[in-house]
Amino acid sequence: MSEIEQSTTREQGTAPTPELVRAIGDAITADDAAEIRSLITDIKGPDLADLIELLSPGQRVGLIQALGPDFDFEVLAWVDEKVRD
């Protein structure tokens, strides 16, 4: 992998795509915790924070509730301050 590819991969990680955000929103609406967990399996840290920022306020709550005790609240440190408030 070239240095540029590594840099891009590191910066982007598993950043949420619009399709992923839509699928997670649909799973939240359907109250399908198993689907939500399946969709975010590989999303960690800052990328999960990005996802949270892209969801509506109600969906954010739904995501955290669906993950239950598996939600790492340290992720909120990466969420934009305006969204956290």
C-alpha cells in the first residue's frame, strides 16, 4: 500500500457512508438492535462519533440504547461539542 493510500485509509478509516447512515436510521426506526450492531461492527472511535453526528437527535438516542452496555461512552469525546449539547 502506498503512503498516500495509507494516509487516506487512516484518515477515513471506516467513515460512515450515506448508505450506512440510512441503513442504521432504518434499523433504529425498526427497533432492530441486532441489525444496528451488525452494521456498526467495524466502526470504532472517531468513525462512530462521525456516525453519531450524522444521525438525527432521536436516532442518536436510539443508537446508544440499541447498543446498551456495549456502547463506549468515550466515543462521545470525539463528537462535536455542538452535537453533545
